[in-house]
Amino acid sequence: MNAAELRGVEKRYGRTRALSDVDLELAPGQLYLLQGANGAGKSTLLRVIAGLARPTKGSVRVLGANPFRSAEAVVRARVCFMGADPGLYAELTVRENLRFCARLLGIAQERVEACLAAIGLAQVADRPLQQLSFGFRRRAGLARALLSEPELLLLDEPWNGLDDAASLRLAQQLELVRTTKRTALVAAHSVGPFQALFDRCLRIDRGRVSSGDAPARERSTSA
């Protein structure tokens, strides 16, 4: 079963067509890089797959289910999307935010401490999110996204605002996604030295998605 399948997907906002006739399959155990210019449709595509934006046309299957049917909304617990907003409470500490999310999802509190360590948040874990720098807020959002060990991880510009150490930690977590046979789709303008991390590059231009001519890892190795 594919992590996600899109057939003939179109998404319009009024007269603006954000996605156009998208056919896409995301296989399990693969890391996908999605690249395109500003306004090309990257964020919209991630939100459609996450079940946060209903397509105007076409079909979407995520982990074998329709994410827009209330009876199958449970699939959303197996998918995690991180956009520009980390989706956390500014007045709570990083640890309090993650513990709250863990309780909602039925996740053991030990997992919270593991995520704090994995993303390098231990030294700021007891500070309110609103007191942290942009980079640390981004790290906190990543920790939340990784908390449930989702089967499908959708990240929108996750390297934005991260320093070198945090960037490497993110790359290590994405490698763990692959080795545990989960799937990630990462939208990013540039991934710098981490190009070789990805199995496949996808391009999006004016809402149309096309596959790269070779896996990103293969291109990096042969360069």
C-alpha cells in the first residue's frame, strides 16, 4: 500500500488554480524532495495530502483511506504535517507543549524526552515558546511532528531557520524515517548538502508535478 496516491487532483482558490491534474504516488520507506518556485503549489500539495485542504477535483488516498471522510479521519493520526506555523501554544514551555500533544495522541511521556533530545531542545525545554528564537521555535515544531512517529511525514521548508547542528539532526531524523519504512515528503527550495538524503526529487511548476529524471541519491552519487 502506498503512503499516498493522488489521481487527477486539482485545487482552486477562486479563479486561481493552485494544483492542476496532479497524479502522484508516494511509496513507503522513501524520502521525497518537492521543489519549485514560490507560489508553485508546494504548500497546497502538502496540505491536500494531509487532509487539510479538500481538492476541487480528483481523488486522494492516504494510507489506503480517504482523509476527507469523517469515518476515515483516523488516518490523520498516522500523518503529520508541519508548515510555517509550528502548531504549538506560545505561552507553554516546549516540554509542556509536547506533553500535551502526547496526552492527546496517547503517546508515552518517555517519547517526549526522546524527541527533545533528538532535536537538541533539552536546554530550552522549560522555557515558554514565545521566549525562543525563530530557530528554536522551528525545532519545537519538528519535535511535535516527529512525536507520534507518523507513517507519513509532510514538512514544508523544515530547514528554514535551522543552524548547522539542527540541520544535521533533522537529516538524521529523516534517515530514521526511511530505515523504519515510513515515508516523508519535504518541500524545500534548497537542501544544501542533504540532497543525497532523498530517494526521489519531484518538481512542481504552476501546480503541475513532475518526477525528476533520476533519484536524488543517484544523481548525487554520480555527480
